[in-house]
Amino acid sequence: MRKFASLTLAALLAAAPAAAFAEDAVGDWVGKVKVPAGVELTIAAHIQKDAAGKLIGFSESPDQTVTQLPMTDIAATPDALSFAIPMVNARYAGKWDPAARAWAGVLTQAGLDMPLSLARGVAPPRPVVAGLDGDWAGVLAAPQGDLRLRLHVKTGADGTLALFESPDQSPMKLVAFLTHEGDAVKIELKGVGGFEGRLSPDGQTLEGQWKQMGGALPLTLKKSSLP
């Protein structure tokens, strides 16, 4: 009788639907999406349940901003996940891929469909870039008029975070990626443009060029006591 029971249990397990071995959507998810400019951006999604058992969460694009983007309409089954990100007018829909152990889907924004696979995990920590901590400010003589530019750099336990802003254009602070080798410094805004120049011997001035859309303009950034 024991042998028969074991065989029956094995048969039941073999006949169980594949969805039973799929994934719970609750947790941290991360992946890369390639935008039309050809740049790869990290996308992270964080999903949990509230006291009533409803799925709630927020998404991040840590290569662009530190703002948390609330998600709505989160729907999950053992083999499908979808959600909306109203702040950026985007939606995601994916199916569970057991071989890749990831949600394989599409992020749709502004009418564009961009493949995005989300696997368990969080965005990697930022690298440490020494010698640039502080607030920097300058004015770019752009064709449409002078534009104030600001850069805020702070190194902590999670690496070096650099936030770039152009207050004459937008209140939003964008994440910048820094490179500092010798006196050479690069500031990159993914999908936008960036700065290439030299750090003065006293560490108080960055002098070089702002490059964007194939053009270049001179730019000097100086250490500043910004509010």
C-alpha cells in the first residue's frame, strides 16, 4: 500500500500545472531597457503587499533620477505581471520565464515598446569617485540664452551620487555619472549629453566643454556654496 501511495503522489506532482512552480511577484526586481537613443538604463521595481493583501510598490530609474515612481494597477498571477507608472506615462507587462528566472516583457512609454526582463535583485551600488564632492555651479552660453547649471556630488556608503540640474529649464535633478582620472573629468547624463574638462590644481574649478546632440559649448563649473 505504501508503494502505491508513493506512486500516486508522484503522478499528482507530475500532473500539477506549470504555473504552480512559477514566481511570486512580491520582492525587488531589476533589469535593463534600451531606449531609442541606444542607451541602456537600469529599471527597478519594488513590490509588496499592504495590510489588506493588495499589491503596492514603486519603480526606479537610478541611471536617470533618484525619484521613486509609484506604481498603480499592479496585477500578478503565478505566470504574469503588469503595472502602470503614471508619473512617466508608462506601463509594463511580462510573463514569467522559468528558464531565465525573470519576468520577460515589454515597457511601453510614449507609444514605444521596449523589451525589459526583470530578475530578482536591486540596482548595484554606485562606484566611488574621489575628489569631486561638493556643489558646483556655472553658466552655459546656449543659443536660446544663458542657462545656469549645477552639480551636487556626495560620497557615502552607497558610493558617489552626483545630481545635475538646470534650474532655468526644469526643477528636476538628474543622475550624472562621473569619471575622474588625473585632472581629467567627465560628467555624463545618459541619453542627454555631458561635460568633458579638467580639474584645476586647487580642486576648485572644472573647465571644459558641454557636449550635446553633436555640438559643444565652453563651460566652467566652480565650487559654490549653493542653498
